[in-house]
Amino acid sequence: QVQVVESGGGLVQPGGSLRLSCAASGFTSSKYAMSWYRQAPGKERELVATITRAPARITYADSVKGRFTISRDDAKNTVYLQMNSLKPEDTAVYYCNRFNVPVPSWGQGTQVTVAS
């Protein structure tokens, strides 16, 4: 079964850090560009970061540049999102998926809440 499972979210204070993980199964993630997305309450899902196949090229939304880092461990079929200097406006459900050919069934996502 082709799927992605996100984990690592939680409640963190402003300025804190979290590391999200995206475990892929049923396909070889190294063959795909992979992306992180987020959706805040009442807002559209937005693209946060993308990492291509090797040699990896990386792009970020302007809102997270310099604070978030996307990476991948192809041996573990896993993609990560290191989030530093978190802000209340980063509060959202975070999802991962293949960028060019999305897995039709999105994962449940992982909730990130930034609040004091």
C-alpha cells in the first residue's frame, strides 16, 4: 500500500524547535521529489518545502526560509522537516507527500501548535 505517515508534531513555545518525520511505504521515496505542506485552520493547504531526488535541490516558502530545513534519508525511506525559531503563525497540521505525483490518499498529518 502506497502511503506516507507523518509524526513528530506537538505543542511548543514560540522560539522553540520540532523535527517532523515522514515515513514512506509502498514506494521508494528516493525516486521522487518530496514535499512538506501545512494547513492552518480556515486556510488553504500551502507548500512549505521541497527536496528533489539526488543531487538534492531544495526550495522553501518565503515564510519559513532560514528557519526550516528539509532533508531526506533515502536508506530509511524517510523525509524530515527541522523547524527552528517557531512562531505562532506556524501553527498548522503538517503533511508530506510526493511533489510531482502525489500519493492520492494524504496522510493524517501531524499537528504543530506554537503557543506560550
